[in-house]
Amino acid sequence: MLKPYLFVDVTAAKGRGVFTRERIPANTVVEIAPVIVMQHKDREHLDKTLLHDYIFEWGKEKK
């Protein structure tokens, strides 16, 4: 994580989550998560690779 005051912990009610030890000012970048946008037509091939576990679909049509 980008900020040293952030940490991952487990709660009894909701499982694992990200928490902070101090106030975070508005507009602070907490995390950067780059993505590779792939064509929907490539999904069948990607399902046969290690990338299968890292595919996230978004948008109205989940493509």
C-alpha cells in the first residue's frame, strides 16, 4: 500500500478489510491499481491462462 498508516486486518463481523491509524485528508491517493483492458472476445483464451484468477468485469454489460 502507498501509505504506511494503512493496514489490512480481520474483523469478526465482516472479514478482512483495510484500516487506518490516522485521519486521511480529502483527495489523498490511497492506492493505485493498474489494469489491462482486454477485449471480450479474448476471454476464452484468458480463461486458460494464469490471468483467469485476475479477471474483473465491469460496466453495464460486464464486458
